[in-house]
Amino acid sequence: MKRLAARIVVAMTLAPCSLSAQEFQLDAVGDARLVAAPNERGWRDGGLGKTRYGNGDVGAALGEISAIGRAQLLPELSAYAHARFEPDQRSAGDVIEAYARYRPVSTTPLRWSFRAGAFFPPVSLENQGVGWTSVWTLTPSAINSWVGEELRTIGGEALVEWRGVEHSLEATAALLATNDPAGILLAERGWTLGDRPIGLFDRSRLPDVTLRARQRAPIYSLPFQEIDGRVGWYTGLAWQASGYGRLALLYYNNEADGSATNGQFAWHTDFWSVGAETRIDDVVVLGQFMIGATDFAPLGRASHTDFEAAYVLVGWDLGTWRLAGRVDQFATKGYAPGGGVEYSERGYAQTVALTWRPTDWLRITAELLHIESGREQRHLEGLPGRTDNTQGQIAFRLLY
Amino acid sequence: MRGLRQGIIGLACLVLAAAPLAAADLVVQVTDADGRPVADAVVTLAPEGVAAAGTPMPRRNEVDQRNETFVPYVQIVPRGGEVAFKNSDLTRHHVYSFSPARAFEFVLAPGQQSDPVRFERAGVVAIGCNIHDRMVAYLYVADAPWATLTDAEGRAVLSGVPEASYAMRAWHPRARPGRPEPSQKVTVGSGANQATVSLALLREPSRQLDRDRARY
């Protein structure tokens, strides 16, 4: 996979060199922030905290530096790549997405397109900003935090659009590989809320108190691995009505064989996602619901984790100001073979964010995120099962 | 003598009958359902019953592409008129339309101008760029003898309209698609003529470029 991804990155990097500068568009995002983190040890440090920052840290942090390039190779063929630097990632530079899209023009209501490479499956209604950021909050919902952490379509996706007068329909289908470990974080650690999508060459830290760990901490999951040789897929439908909004449905199945291993086990994960978006004057309402399961069967001993999450976001666009509020609910339920212990979770989160856009190139966002979570796994750390995490951030985001 | 008088009266009647009706201006204020002025609305005027030649509209028109935006956003084209598309940007554009009134597509290199596209069918032609999805513009191919656009204050002025009764219609890109244009009867007389139109418009985000949002 690494070799494939490296080739894609090199191709994306070299492609613009043969183009006129006008056919290459570069965006950049620099994000520095002040953070007041909750006391619980964060997941990036092997803890069970729910927020991106933990350990009671108070101070400045570099959110990310991203470069996003788009090259128009032919009128119908474009290439896109998003490279990022973030202090905690495994390599100095990493790639979040890199793909090519072929979309011939159509003079009928039907239009088709195809893209291939590495990209997010079309789940999130929040992450419509430059570099897969949200324009409403710093921290995406639990659903889209997980999408960023564990999912990437490394494969191909076809999209057919029917563009009617009053309504539009979209149907999409994709084949994907190298996403076999997806699901392990939900089962072993539970839902989290963080705006740090994982790079193609990065790894995710599992909780030090994970039940299945035979290794010593720190224990990592490499999310983009092909373990069983099976091809995963997803398919989706979206309906959009002019002036009313959008409704999207997606089913995802990585088709992984939960008993397969290459040193790291595959997790068979499938889920349904439904999302809706509407706008009433300057107010936008987004909602998503996800329900699914992940299975893992080392040596024939199957364990099963159901997961579900939902959120509703209300955003108010006031010109240079944006105000957003979101409530999240999330849960997992684990079942182990033979009455073994599996950990379940139930939690809620409330997010309020205020963004000021004084110029074209500067965004200042203040966000307060409060999460309540009940997860017995914390007992292994000598902590109460229930926890409250509150994280405050003020981010200064420069756009180029 | 009596015959001469009758002749003069008859001639006068003939001259009066043959003389064109006095022409006036009609000022139309277009608002949305909340009373806010609506810019870029098309207002058309068609005489009731009989055909009439209106104020000539330019038959050769141009749509420019500047800063990845079609300029103008809405343009009126008389049926049978033509539009040339110009690319003033430093990047390629792939101009297209799949509107039933006229479907076409072509790639325009920076600085290039297309051959004129002729519009034989009345109706709305939505235009897009297959490379830059945010680019959109509308051509209103008009059958009516009088048609004009509202300004930023939602005001449209139809000049040189003969005194008579007309069917007045209005359209806007955010008018509910698939619905007939609202029509109302107006009578143009001597002096100041004013009319108002209220349009039910769909909600839509601002067309202004938002740097926060992905442009891909």
C-alpha cells in the first residue's frame, strides 16, 4: 500500500510541473491554537480521553499546516492532493487524500464521473471546508471524527448524477482495498471527537489498557492495511431539492475477514449512514445518523461490537461571523464469546463554536466542547467509568 | 362647403386612427415575499390579444468569464439572438448547458472567445463550467416584445411602451423551478406608470466566493 500511495503522491507532485501555472490551484491552511484540555489522558497518548488534547494541557498548539493542490490535466481530468504537517504524525509530511477524477461534460441531465486514488468516502456533511475541515466548528462530530481516523477509500468510485429541474439525484458505488483494520478504534477505544484525520502513512494509538493487547504499550493500529485480499465496497444515494436541502444515504462494508492477520488483525466493519441538510435563510441545519457493527475473530473466537452515533448541528451565517451549536450522541455495545468481557459505551457531547472572519485569509474560531462518556474500560486505569471532558480552543487559521 | 367640412373631418379621423399610440415608461418594483428588493429579475411585457413590436433588444450578446465567475449573472437574449462566450481568466473553462431550450458545450482557453451561440427557443438556459462547479449563469431567451432586468434596488424600467393593456411576467434564478412565471395585467397610460411584483424565491446560499469552502 505504501508503494502505491507513494506513487500516487509522486504523480500528483510531478503533474503540475507540466502544466501552465494557471491550471494548477494551490490552497494552504495554517492553524495555530490556544488549548485548554481536560485532565483525562488523551487517546493520542494511550488514554481513554475523548478529546484531541488531554492531560490537562494548557497552552499553544499547532493544529496543522496543509497544502491542497488541484491540477486540471485535461478539461475532463483533474488531480487532487492534500499534504499535511502535524506535530504528532508519524512522518514529517503525510498525505490525507490524493486522487484523480475523470468527469466528461454532459449536455443531458445525466452526468457520470469516476475517481481513483485515496479519498474519504462521502459520509460527512460537515467537512466541506478546505482540507477536509468543517466551516462550522473546529472539531467534527463523533461520526466524522471516526471517518477521518479510520476510513479512506483506496480504490475507485463511480458517481452518476441526474440533474432535474426541481430535484437532483446522485448514485455512487465504490470498490476499495487496504482498509481492513477499520473498526478497531470503535471497539477497543470507543468514539472520540477530534479534528485530526489520519494520514495515509500514519498510525493510531490504541488505549494502553486494551483487553486484547499482548504487546506492551504503546500499541498502534495501522489503519490502511490489506490483510485478507478481499475487496470492500460502498454504495450510496443522495437526493437534493432546489432550495430545500439534501438527503444522503450510504452503506459501507469493508468485507474484511475478521480471522485474517498479517500480524495485525482484520476487522469486518459495515455501517449505514444517513444525513440531511437544509437551510432556512441564514441558518443551516445538518444531521447525521450512523449505525453499524464491527467483528473480529482471532483463532475463531468471534467478538462483535455494535456502534451508533448521531448529531444535529445548527449553524448561523452572519456574514463575517458564524455561530454553530451541535449535540452528539454516541454508543457502542460489545459482545464477547463465552461471556468474556467486552466494553460498551454511551456518551453525549455538546459543541459551541463562534468564528470571526475579519479578512479573506484569516479565521478565528473559539470553540467549547463538552463530552460525557460512560465506559467501564476506564476501571482498568483505576478511573471511574463515567467521565466529563471539557476542552476549550481558540484557533487562528490562515488561508492561502 | 358642407362636403368640404365632412371631408376634412373624415381625413382628420383617418390621420388620428393611423397615428401611433402615445408611448410611456413603466417602472416595475420587484420584491421577494418579505418585501426585499430583488436584483437580476427578468420582467417581460406582452400586449394582450394583439402582437406588437417592442423595443429592440440587442441580438448579439456576450458572456464573460472573470475570476471564475460568469458575467453577467443573468442576461436577456431575444429569441433568435446570439451569445458569444469570452474567457478573460487565466485558466481554462468548459462552458456547457443541458437546458432543453439550448444544449451546447465547448472548452475556452484563456483569452479565447467562442463562436456566437444562437438561441432559437424561448426559455431559460442555465450555463455552467464543467471544471469549476461554482460557476453558474442564466440566459433568459425572451419571446415578449419588452423585457428588462431589475437593478440592485429591484427596479426595472420598460421604456417606450404604447398605452395599452399588457400581461406582465417576472422570473428570477431563484424562482421555484418548474412553476409558471407569475403573470399580472398592467395598463400603461399617459404619465407615470408603476407596478409591483412579489416573487416567491427559494432559499439559496450566497453566490459570493467563500474561501473557507473547498472549491473542488
